[in-house]
Amino acid sequence: MTDLTPDHVSADTLLLVPDVTLTPDGPQEGYGVVVAHGTFVGVGPAERLARTHPQLTPVRLPGHVLMPGFIDAHHHLTQSFGAALAFGEPSEIFRRVWVPLEAALDEESAFVATKLAALESLRGGFTTVADAGTRASVDVDVVASAAREAGIRCVLGLVCNDADDEGDAAGAVLAKAEKHLARYDGDALIHPSLAVSVPEAATPGTLRDTARLAAAAQAVVQIHVNEHLAGVERSLVRFGLRPLEYLHHVGALGPQLVAAHATLLTPAEVGLLADTGAAVSYNPVASAWKGNAVAPATTLAARGIRFGLGTDGTRGDAFRLVEAAEFAQRLMYGLATGDSSCGAGWTWLEHGAAGGADALGLGTRTGRIAEGAAADFLLVDVTGPEMHPSWDLPWELVRRGNRDQITAVFVAGRLRLWRGWPPDWDGPALVRRAAELGPEVVRRASVVRAHPTSEAARTRAAAPGPPGGAPVRGVPRVAADAPGFRSAAR
Ligand SMILES: [Zn+2]
């Protein structure tokens, strides 16, 4: 519809009547929602809501689906300046790209990088992001402030590494962890959490104590687990156990854990997840772009293992994430077993919203269009040719939905984005500032890339070279002339 404007949906209390409302019981026609004080206070047949809320003028939303905002269960908000630096890179890029990049951030650049990532996420239909903990040497409250200003809900990780030289002593780490968990009491958008980069980055005592502290605070601990072959093998050599087994061994496996990636799982480890109630962030785009494997998400779903979907900062586009979630399962497992349905559409919508909220410990707070839940939702325009004739809305949203259909994004009952841009702050100015600051930060960081930029790769492909892809004379292995890049070959 063309005459709908932000003014129609900007009041503190709203009765919205879309064509279809995506509830936990499935798509409902003729439903409405009442939003007040940041939450859904009514969800049900629109006629009934109009009767019980006579003071409200119903806002009709023809051609729109009202659906839960997506939850990004794994992100690194302060890495946004380097998103494309990781393209084409082999695994474990955190060592060569992310750690140096985050180390080069100061307060302003960390703030702008976070707000840029938050804006991208909102544009992509995410209303919550889980930040796995910045390694920038700034107060993590910089990340909180930027997320809050952008208007996104944020599960904010505090890195608790204490096993290597960069980390603090265990006592200091735990004191900071306790403070962090109490720091955002009553905050409408910020939900504190703890984080350990990988199991080996914290001492066994700290792994156990962070699990205990988080569980007591009803928060989560985010840890990258069983992501890359190199990491699994390192753990086996060092501890005689795979990373997930090691977490179990030290007493850190439980419902408070969000195991990011969990791509390389043995059947026994799937059993450990099921038995302990630990949750997973399934990150299919990260697998495709920089991984060794794809988490067996259809198996996790069948076993009742809790999981959400995460981007890992690859791209903040929720419709492409749910599509990738299904697509990756189909290619990796569905083709091999003749499973042509692979979750039947609804699985990916559900885990992209309610499942992610549950994995992050926010299951009663967000992820559903239901009375009492935070009013975190999207208005999605389904008038285009891609969605008609409609036979199966969940499948259609997963396979044919696109972020340009998102008319409005609401978080905690407030309109945060209208047709891709914030109605109440200057989004384009932020993007311009990021375009200035980002290259400065990358120039300061000692980023090492193993893969050339796409232009250099094209030149190399065009020139006949020695077999095995060895560097061609005159064509650097990396864009060595690009500021901030150091060749891995050196
Ligand atoms: Zn990550």
C-alpha cells in the first residue's frame, strides 16, 4: 500500500491489523495486535481487539504480514568494517583478520562499527543480535550505547578469556563478569552475557565459574565450539578431548551455553547437547564462506536440541540467512538422504526467531507474536509477484522473501526503521562516517590475507601460471599494495 506512512505507526499504543499475523500457532488471517509499553498486550481476532480496546483506532495494513523480528544468535558487531576482508579466506581468520582489526579500534571507531552493524541488522529484519564479545580495548558499554542508539535489542557478551597472555587473571575476570551481569538491570534493550572465544582461551576454573555465574543470572555464555578442523584437532592434541567434550569435562556444558557454530559434531556430541540442554547457534553462511563443515541442524531439530540461527557477521540479512539455513541442510544432508523437505520451511522461520530467543535465554521476552512478549516485529509487504499466488506462507518467506519487502521494523514497541532507514536519526550520515573511519582502522591494523582481492584473482586467472595456483610474477598473493594488508606468504 502506498499511503501508509511512519506517522500511522508511531504512537506509543497501537492496534495494528495486518492481512496475516505469524503467530506461534501459524499464520492467522483477520488477527490484530495491540502494542503498549513496548509489549504485545493483545494478540487475537481483530474484531475482538477493537471491541476490547475501543479507545484505539485500528491501523489497517493491507498487503502486509506481521511477523516476529529475526534473532541473530551469533554476531561480532565491532568487526563490521572488515566484513569483506574475510571473503575467500581459509578458516580461522580470527587470527589474521579479526583480532588485529578489533585491536585497532578506538572508542569512536568501535561505536561507529557497532552502530553500522546494528543498522545493517535492522535493515535485514533482525530485532535482536547476540554480540559474542568484542576484543577491542574499549569499555563494552561503547557497544551497548551504539546498539541502544540504533534501537536494536542486544545480548552483549563480555570476553572472559584468562588462559593466555592477553587475558586477565582468573580472579579479575570473574569480578568483571559479575559486574557486567549486573550492569544492565532494567535496561529495555541490553541483555548482558559472558563470552569465551574458544574453550582453550579460558582456564578450566573460569569456564566452570562463568557457567555458574551466567546460570545464576539467567544469562548465557557464548563460546565458539567445534567450528574448524584445526581447532578440534588442537583440542584433541592438548586435552585428549574435542572442544565440546572438553567443556563437558570441566563442567561448563549446560542450558546457559550457546555453542557458536558446532559444525563438527560426532553422534556422541549430539547426545551431549541433548542431555545437557546446551544451545547452538547454527551459522550456515559462515560455514559457506569460511568454514569446514555445516552443523547438522535438521538432526538437532529432530533431537529437540535448542538452536538459533546466526550470521557471525557475514551479512545482516535475515531472509537470506533462513534461506541459507535450509539450503545448506539440503545440500549437505537432504540430497544424501533423499530428504526433499529439510525442515519444511517453518523450521527455519521458527529457529530464526523463537528458537534464537530461547537459545539466548530470552525465550519469554522476544521471538514470538504473543501476549506478554516484547513487541519486536516486522511488517512485511507481500504484494509483489514473488509472493503470489500464495500457497504456503512460511515456505514462501524462507525461499522467496527479501529484505526489500520489510516496510517497518519495531523493537520494544517502537518504530526503528521505515523502508530500510531510521525515521528518527540520520542513517546515511552514519554510513558516510563508517566509510571514512573504516579504511583508517584497517590501515592501522596488521591484517593478513591469504587470498587476493577479487580483482587480483581475476588478473591471476587470466594469466597462465604455474600449476597449483602458486603466485604469478607481478601478481601479488595478496593485494600487498592495499594499505593495511600484509602478505601471509612473508
Ligand atoms: Zn564468531
